[in-house]
Amino acid sequence: MHNHPSGDPEPSAADIDMTARIAEAAGVMGIAVHDHLIVGKGRELSFRAQGYL
């Protein structure tokens, strides 16, 4: 989970890439990444709900 100070919780390409890399590395160790949340002003974005995970 992290925030976007701009207020827009849409993920950047770097957010998407980093999340995929962390999920892959965690999977090798048998650890499940359940979600990655980005908090913006007044709303949040779930990678799981958006299909990124």
C-alpha cells in the first residue's frame, strides 16, 4: 500500500512493474501477494480489483 500525494490513485507504469516483480519474487518463496492499494484523495485503487494481480 502507498499513497499518491497528487490525489490521483491511478498506477504508474513503475507501480505496475514493481508490483509484478514483488509478486513474482514472493511467489518463489511461497508468499501470496493479496493486493496492492494506492490511496489518493477521496478514493483508492486496488490492483486485485483492477486485474493487475
